[in-house]
Amino acid sequence: LALTEGFNDVHDVIDSLLLAVSLAVAAVPEGLAAILTVVLALGVQRMAAHHAIVKKLHSVETLGSASVICSDKTGTLTNAEPVLDKVIPFGSYTEEEVLRTAACIEEHFPHSMARAIVKGAEKRGVVHAEEHAEVNYIVAHGIATTLRGERAVIGSRHFVCDDEGVTITSEQQAKIDETAGASSVIYLAVGGSLAGVLCIIDPPRPEAARAVALMKKCGIENVVMLTGDSSSAAEKIAQQLGITEVHAQVLPEDKHSHIEALKKQGRCVIMVGDGINDAPALAAADVSVAMSDASDIAKETADITIRDAELTELAVLRMLSERLMERINSNYRFILTFNTALLALGFFGVITPSMSALLHNGSTIAICVKSMTPLLRGDDKAM
């Protein structure tokens, strides 16, 4: 009798041990870690195939949940290949003198607007000798120097008028508004007086309107333009591209503040930019994207750099991120449901530890294989 009772005790211990092993095997969540690693690696690989360099892994997930995209204008929505259109002289200056002075100052500055002025002078046969002293470049404002003993400044209206105190009369402003139209306007002042303005046109990228439409189709609620350019030039580009919210004549700190304000409203924000003045906003955004021809500091700050110049690639990256998160969530639900079922079957003794291990590891392998299938569907590619 004592031998029988001892055998029963040993049998009970073995049954308890088998139950514990079955539950332990089913409860190990290595499948969750495996699918996250596999799917994120697949997402990065697929984005690389679409000309994107991902530097920060969180952006792969966050890109698909963003509701607002903010974008710079020059070099992002446009080709950053502006062309000098008109020169408006004031005071005793002629068109040629205004252009010669502007080109002389701008020739050392590697900005697209500066290149447009220098190229415009070359096309018009205006030769400019270097007559100025050392130039001082003020980010997102303009350039200041000394020219023939007088202070010369060239740049935005805010820089020339507000910072440098140059006065523009109502007659001068009326002439600028009438002549410039929707062009971007660069102001030149010498000796504290307005010498002239240069009107520059910068048409949007050919694919920009389609890119904006695709982003809206992908679930982006609002596309916002943040630009230091004039209101008239910004509004015209926005109208052509289907952008409804425009903030013009903004400084780098204003772009940063706008991003922070959107985030405080609970919005997930993408910022797309290319210049030095976009860096603060890029750093503040939930996901930041720089174009292939962006400045080095913009590329360094951005989470993602698009190697292709096509803006439509941004919409593709958005779709990839959405499909990636759908797959991760679907796999999570499957693994939690399947492992819970294994726990229940093991608890009631329906399956053995070896069967539990087989089903558990088999499901992990199956879900990993399934996760490696293409992320984009047929209707996505058709977009």
C-alpha cells in the first residue's frame, strides 16, 4: 500500500511537471520579438528599394500614423532651379546696376536664389567685378557687406526692412506688387536706401501636384506649406498643387514653432525640407524627410533621406509604413490568440510538452515566413 501511494505521488509530480513544461513552452513569447524584427527589417529593405535611406528606425513605424505633413517650398515642392525674371530699379540705379551689384554680392552664396541671380547676370551679359568687402550671411535672411564704403544688404523683405531699417514707400511697393506678380522677390538696399528688387520665378516640380494628391489619398488630413517666400508666390504654388494651408514669410524659428504647435494638438507631423533654415523644423517633427539635393545639415537632421528626386516616393513610403504596421498588429493578434489556445490546451492536459513545443515553434516560423511577403498590394502599386 505504501509502495502504491509512493508511486502515485511520483506520478502526480510528473503530471505537474509536464503541465508546467507545457504552459512554459506556450507562454514563451519569442514569436512577438521575431515578427517585430522581421517586419521592421523588411520595411527598411522595401523603403531602400524605393530610394529611401532610413537613419532612425522609429520613423518606419511613425510615418504611417502621421496626420499632417508640412513642407518647405523652394527645393522641396519646387526644383530649386529658379530663374531671374525681372529687375526693378529704384532711385538713381538702372536695371543693369542693380543686377551687377546683386550678382557681385550673391556669387559666393550657394543658394538656389543666389545662383539664379548670378546666372541671370551672365545671360544678360552683365559683368560684375568683386568690389565688396567680406560678406556676412545671415541664415534665412540674406547677406550683408560693405560696397564702395556703404553698407549693402540683399535678401528678404523682413531682413532688409525690419532688421536693416530700410524704408519702402507706398509708391515703390505698388510698383513691386504690379510688376512682380507671383514671383519671389529679393530686395537690394545700398546705403540705407532701396536700390532695386529682383523677381525670381521657381515653378513647382512636375510631379508635385500628384504627390500632394497621393498623400491626401493615403490618409494625410492636411498638407501645409511653410516658406520664407512672399505670400503671393506661396499662394500661387499652393493653388497649383492643391495645398490649402500656407504660411508665408516665416523664419526658421517660426517653422519650428508651427511644428511644436501641431504636436501639442496631438497631431503626428511629417516635415519635409531641404535647406539649412529647415533644420529646426526637421528636428522638431515626429518624422523628418530630406530630399536628395538637400543641404548637408538637413540630411544630417532628417530621419529619412529620399535619394530619388521624385516627391511621389514619399507617398509610397507612407503606404509601406501603413502596411508594415497593419502586418505587425495582425501578427500580434494571431500570436496572442494562438499562444493563449496553447496555454489552455496545456493546462487541461490536452497536449503534451513536445506537441506544445512543436506547435509553438511551428507557428513562429510560419508567421515569420508570412511576414516576408511583399508589403504593397496590387491597388497600392496602381496608385
